Amino acid sequence: MLFLSIKNITIWNILDIIVVSYIFYKGYMLIKETRAEQLLKGILLITLLIPISKWLQLTMLNWILSSIITIAVLSAIIIFQPEIRRALEHIGRRAFAEKHFLEDESIRDRVITAIVNAADNLSKSRTGALIIIEQLTGLGEIITTGTKIDALISAALLENIFVVNTPLHDGATIIRNDRIIASGCFLPLANDSEINKQLGTRHRAAIGISETSDALTVVVSEETGTISLAVNGRLTRNYDKDKLKDILIRIIKSRSSKKMTFKERVKSWKLRKGSN
């Protein structure tokens, strides 16, 4: 029987298995090390207990577990809402993005230089700051919580925004392309219990916005002057001026290259080959 089943397998069956396996793998990677991973394990455990309880004739337990499973789909949508939203945004960014922010090299260098210089000066004076570089995920909901500015970016303007005891000091500043769109914006806080307890609200906000979007967030600590960067829900610390500039350029260039079409990749490869 097993031999006959294997013999009847076609290339389309194999392709089907590969596609489904890839989807499950990518889905797991999206929820790995999040609340959803533990909740999913709980649901799988309940699913396994249902046939066991039926086999052991535990009627009441079987009825309770079966009732739970009937509402599992709706519960999963509610419980996993942040993860589902992040997954759909991730798919949408990769499938429908037409232009990557800061693709223009001259604009990118000017923007990053302004951010890096401002962060360096704010670090030296130990002035707290939270600077968000918007990417493909629109931050319109966040922008509406702050004060609209819409001014050409400069290091001096960024430093003035974060002057202590001014109205916009405590919020986040949003940068879109080469303009400061808004300041004093409120951000969602990260709820991960494994986050370092020494990190304050500013750093938790940076991690929170990087979990729900592809934004790059530069943080300057008010207590120590340490410069940190939050990307994809991860916070890395202790950047100096040169290291911060280098990592921002590399991340943005990397994201831009991943979005290239097949024809653009071939053209780029031919140009590099010709230059050699």
C-alpha cells in the first residue's frame, strides 16, 4: 500500500507539499519568540487531548475541550491580531511596494547625516530623543497623535525639537523621506516581559513601533546618552556616530535591493560585470 502511494506521487504533489511546508515555516517564523507562539502551543495541546479524552471515555472533559475548539478560530483571530496584522503588512510591503523610501542616494545621505549628527550631539548633552524613519509601512495613525511640522530635515531642527522641558521633547519625531512630518507623537509600548528592566518608556516605545512596522527607530537615552537602534522588534545599543550611519545605510540599501525585480537584478548584475 505504501509503495503504491509513493509510486502515484506526481511532481505536482511534491510541489504542493513544498509550498504548504514553506507557508507553515514562514508562519511559524513570524510568530517565533512572541506571545502567539505559546498560545499556539496551548491550542495544539488541547487538540491532541480531545482524541485522548475520548479514548479514555472522559465524557465531560471531551465535551469541554470540543467546545473550546469550536471557538478556537475566532479566538485565534482576536488573540493573534497583532501578529496577523504584522504578517499581512509584511506580505503587502513585499508584494505591492512601488518605491522604497530614501531610494534616492543624495536624499538618503542628507537625511541620514542629519539624523546621525543630531543623535551624536543629543548624546553628548544627554538629551533624550526618539527619531523614527518611516519606511514602507505608513505611520499615519501615529502621526495624528502628535504635532504636524512638515519641514525639511536638518540636524539643528531635530536638536531643537528635543530640547528639555519643551512641548515636543517627550514624544517621537517621524521622518518621511527628507521631511520631519510630526513630533510629540505617541507610540505603542512593547509588552515583551523579556525586555531588559533597565530600559525606560522611550526604549520600549522604540521596540513597540518596530514590532508593528518596518520603521527604523533611533533612540538617545536621557540617563546615559547611549544611542540605540530598534529594527524589527530588536533593540541594539551603544552606537557611535560612524557605526550608526553605517548601519542605517546598510539596512536601507539592503531593503531596497530585495525589492528589485528580476529584470532589474539582471541589469545590475550586467553593469557590475561590465565594470569589472
